[in-house]
Amino acid sequence: MIVTYIRSSSYNNFEYCQLQYFITYVLGYRSVSGKKAQLGTMVHKVLEVLASCTKELQEKPNGKRLSIVDDAIGKVNFTPAKLKTKKFVMDVLNSSYEYYTSTCEAKHNYTGSDFKFCQIQTLKALDFNEGQFDPRNRKIVDTEPQFDITIDEPWAKFEYEDPETGKIMTGQLAIKGTIDLVTEVDSETIEVVDWKTGQRKNWATGEKKTYEKLLEDPQLLLYNYAISKIYPDYKQAIMTIFYTRDGGPFSMCFDESDQRKFLEMLKVRFEQISNCKSPSPCSSSRKSFKCTKLCDFYKNKWEGSNMSMCDYVHMNLVQLGHDKTVKDLTAKGHSVGYYEAPG
């Protein structure tokens, strides 16, 4: 398969289901966010806005009436005193909930219990250990920073023929992503905080993510590598992943040896994806809950056919091969190898 970049979601998606990876990152079709994922987005937005307001106050410490403009909920006005109140948190949550329930592509049936879920998860994140991870109690370095970092290693070079145009694509593999929150512990130490409202498990294997497994977690190692390039002045990095409803915060200290470890893991995954010409489904029978409950490509039909998107693409791969399938089935407007996903 053609692969020009890897993000934490695509790294894990290939392990979860090769065929889902192919449909998403090569053909360019997007899954619609499920209800639980959408609720998690609402919680994330509240924490992001609190961090952005805190950063604005840090930059304007004498400001009495301040504001930020959020890409989703718009202008948010606040005062230093108002920022610290629970009412302000609830106002932001209401705005977040209203925005995402009205604009979500999938029209889920939201109820009062869904808003309550968001409220509980938000307060769990803010109240833990007397506000230890509340963005308002932190020195904010950055909120939702995006990165696009070229991997300058000999093995990261790629050369593909674009099945659609016949042109040769050359370049270096890159890693891309968005980090929830970056804070400063002291002048030499930076801490990344990533919020999770879902279960603490590896969905590809079903295993619980223990502290030991999190030390090997590709997302955390990828983020650690990224911040070493984005914020090189900090000598030490702490990576915290906060499961609001499944265990709380887990904090890991990483160093240069972990950056090298990540590059070795990335090399293996890059070669696995590049060498995969016949991506297989996670379940040949499609009876796995991963297919029936979690995958939009199984639950929705390919346009103009009576087959699921998953089955239709797989049939084309078997009958026509990788390149012809890419040429015939790539989503309109998508350039193979350059899928841009949020997050």
C-alpha cells in the first residue's frame, strides 16, 4: 500500500484491521463518529477552551475582560475570576454540547443522560487530586498543537507509482497528529496531557492497557518524539494519558532512548504497510463485533450495490488487485496517500 505519513490513529488502525486502514487512508473514505466518540469530543472541547482561556490570561496577566475565539463554539468572553468558576465550566459545556449535537454528521438520538455523562467526565478531569490536571492550574505551553514532521532516516524514503495518474511519488515518510495539551512543569520539563473518555484497552487485541503496556504505547511514543522536535529546549518529557472513566491518569517519563525505540517501531510499521498489497479484514466471516458493532464500512453499503463497503472493496482487491482497486474506487477529490483526518 502507498503510505506517505503515519499518525497514531493510522498506526493503530493497521493493526486493528488492514482493510479498514486501506478504505480509510488509501481510498479516502471516512467513518462517521459514533455517539460515544462524539460525547468524548464534547468533553475534549471544554478542556481545550479552559486551556486556551488560561493561555490568554497568562499572556495578558493584567487583563480584566478577556476573550478567545474557538473554532467550534465561537467567541468566549471571560474575566480572571469568572474563569475559575464552575458556572463558567458549565456554560462552556453547554455551548460544546449544543454545537456538536447540532452539527454532527450522524444524527444520534441524544438524551439528558448523555449531557450528564459529559458533565461527569469533565468534572472528573478537573477535580482529580484537587485539580492537578485542571488546565486552569497549569502553565500552558500550547493547546491542540498540530505537527507534521519528516522522518529523516534512510529507511523512511518512499517511491510509489500513483495508480490513478501513473506519476512517481517520492519523498520521506512523515508523522502527523494533534496533541490535546502541552504544559510546562519547570524550565527543563514539559508535560503532554491526553484525555480519553473511552475504555483503557487495545481494541486490536482486546487487552487492558496496563502501565507497563502504556510504556510501549505507539501514540505516547509518537507524541514524545514529536514534542522533542517541536519543543527542543525542554530536556525532559512527561506523557500523561488520562482515562476519565477507566483508571484516571497514567504518567510516563520518556527520554532519548524512547525516541530511538519509537523510530524502530515506526520503521517496522512503515514496512508492514508498504509491503501489504492485499489488505485483509480483521474477520473473514465479518461476524466479529469489530465488524458488526464498530465498523461503518461493514454497516453501510457501497453506493449502487447490495454489498457492504467492506465486502465490495475486498471483492475488488481479490478480483482486480491493489492498483486497479485504488484507481477505480478512490473517493472523489482524495489524493491517494494524502488523507487528512482530524485529531
